[in-house]
Amino acid sequence: MPRISTHLLLLIISLLGYYARIDAQNIELPCSFPGSPAHSTVVFSNVNLTHGTVASYSCERGFELLGPARRVCDKGTWMPEGIPFCGKC
């Protein structure tokens, strides 16, 4: 039975660990519910809130949206940060 040298075995283990870290960085985490300000409606492009989901905000009549009208789920974080709110017109 062929023997593997200790150095070769350590190299293989190091490479496997390196590629496992790269794979972990590429995991596309879902986002949690981003919040919905008072007097607003939020509509999602994907109900699962996965990477790439767009949250679109709008306000009830008589209110205006202050902040971003759209936010995108980016690897578990809504971007841009900060929830918009609806202010009285």
C-alpha cells in the first residue's frame, strides 16, 4: 500500500480548508424582514427574501416617502442600509 508523506498530507488538508473558506464566502444568505414604516406598503420581488430580492416601498395618500424607494437583499443585508419612512405632506 503506498504511503503519503506528512508534507503532502498537510498540503492537501490546507488546500481543502482554503477552498472551503472560498465556498463559505460565496453563500448567498437570505435577508430577514426589512421592516415596514407606518403608513407604507412594502412589496417584494421574491417572497423568500433571498439574495437579489428587491423591496419596493410606497406611502399612503397624504404621505411622502423619505429615504430609498428600493432596497436590495445582498448576502443577508438590505442595501442601502436604513429603513425609509413616510412623512405627512
